[in-house]
Amino acid sequence: MNVAKERQTARKKRQVRVRRKVQGAQDRPRLCVFRSSKHIYAQIIEDTTGSTLVSVSTVSKELGGDLKVSGNVEAAKLIGKKIAERALAKNITQVVFDRNGFLYHGRIKALADAAREAGLSF
């Protein structure tokens, strides 16, 4: 098995382990983060209905002018700030953070810290 496949399998195991503990409720939805090598995505999901309440990513056209590189820590900070602004506009103040199997450092940590600074609590 090659290294990339092993890494992906390990992430999937972590994702299942984290998802057992993390459930988004109506009063406290789940902030789910996904990162690829080029982009980062964040969405707030209400798990009882399975609906996405708020989403933002580096792919969206409105952020195109703000970013030079969309796969770095600065982009993650911007996404964290934007997701918090949109959540607060919809009266969502508390969320459960779902790191989606990714290790909590680098871009994932930067996004979480920026969201906390912008007013979300988790």
C-alpha cells in the first residue's frame, strides 16, 4: 500500500472516531472543516435535519480578490473569520467543532482560532 493511501485511511479512522463524539444539534450545530492541498472549506451543519446552515470556502467567487494563495494559513484565517461572520448573522453563536479527521494544527487550528476571535464559541 502506498503512503498516500495509508495517510487517507488513517484520516478516515480519525474521522469516524471524532464523529462518534461530535453531533450537531439544533441549539449547537456542527462546524465541519475540510482541507485539500489547494483549498479549504467550512460549513455549519444541523445534524438532526441534515441541512447546511452556513458555508464558505476558498473556491467561492466573493473571496477571489482577497486571496493570492488559497491553500495556506492566511486563507484558513480568512475562512474562519467569514464563517463566524455569517454564523453570527444567522444568530448562531455556539457550534461544535468537527475537524473531520484532520490533525489539529496548521490550517485547521488557524481556522478555529480565527472563528473564535470573530465571535463563535466552541
